[in-house]
Amino acid sequence: MKIVVQRVKNAQVEVEGKVVGKINKGFLVLLGVTHTDTKTQADYLIKKLCNLRVFSDENDKMNLGLKDINGELLIVSQFTLYADCTQGNRPSFIQAAKPEQAEELYEYFCLQCKQNGISVQKGIFGANMQVSLLNDGPVTIVIEKN
């Protein structure tokens, strides 16, 4: 399982011209799932994400987490995080989990983040989404758990 975390001032996701998820200060999270992923990998990443300290404190040091700043999460599924571009110019996506497995883990991930006391907005699994954000910093972090 792999997440790309972007610290944002705001972010939103639209499907068919309608906003389906929108946050102010917090993290836009792109979540990819591979075949071997389980709730164990999800739990590891959830703990890392919910406790990640990359917001500035009073001394302008990256020392605060989401809960410290009342930050929000916008979590978007993205199977293309498992693209393999080693051969040719057209990516292969065979390392991405099948939609049934990926959606189950995506929903689990979102629910567990909420149960950690964080406001969570989501995209729509499997939909063609338009994601917009104002990256803060920019700060972008990739976290992976095999």
C-alpha cells in the first residue's frame, strides 16, 4: 500500500462537475493498493498519516500534526500509483489490486482515519475525478508499506 501525502491549504475533488469532497487546511492523500495489501498495511499507514507532524509550530518548525491544527483529510483512491513504466512508454497497471479488494481497503482506510478523530472527505472510488489543490510549502511525502 502506498500513499502520497500533500500538505494543502485547501483541496477538492469533483465528479461530473459536482464537488464530492472538499477540505481546508490538511492533507490531500492519494491512496494506491496492490494485490498483497491487507488491513495490516492500512493500519500502519493510518497511524503514520494521522500522526505525521509536518505543520509549522510557533517557531516555524515542522512539528505539528493534523489534530494539533484541526486539519482535515481528503482521501482519493489512485490505482495509478502502482504504474510500472519499466518497459515501453505505456504504463502497466498489473501491480494495482483488483477493484473489489482496493475499494474495501480504501473504505477501511477512510473509516479508520475518521475513528482517529480526524475530519475525512473522500473522492468516489473508480470515478473519473478532477482533483484541485493549493499545495502548502510545497510539502509532498510518499509513505509505503509492503
